[in-house]
Amino acid sequence: MQPALTAEDLWPLVQKLPHDEQVRLAKLALMAASRGPSADAEAYRTTPPAPDEFATSDDPLAWEAEGWENVDAKR
């Protein structure tokens, strides 16, 4: 049985690719690592966001303004 390939095994081949093909390979690898392009869609289909998922009871205009006096302070 042959040992599994590692990223280091493939790196010399990746370096031989033109830049646009390296980018394409990176995108394909990320897509494969993230369980495919439809993984998020499937997750939202099985558990859709609740109506109040991103809601907040805080009024953003009522937030405290303390701590901003030092924003323009010299560093």
C-alpha cells in the first residue's frame, strides 16, 4: 500500500503551473475542502434562519459614546 500524498508532494507540480492555473487549483481545492459549492445552500435549506436571527433589541443610536475621545490621540 502506498502512503497518502501530502501537500509537500504536490508542491513542485503546483509551482510549475502558470499563475492563473494556480489560482484555479486553489479555488478547486477550497471548494473540495468546504464540502462543495452547495454546502451552505444545503445547510440553510435544512435549517433556515429564524426571523429574529439577526435582530437586536439595542438601539444602535443609543450606544454609549465613551472611549472615542482618544481616537485621534497621537500614537
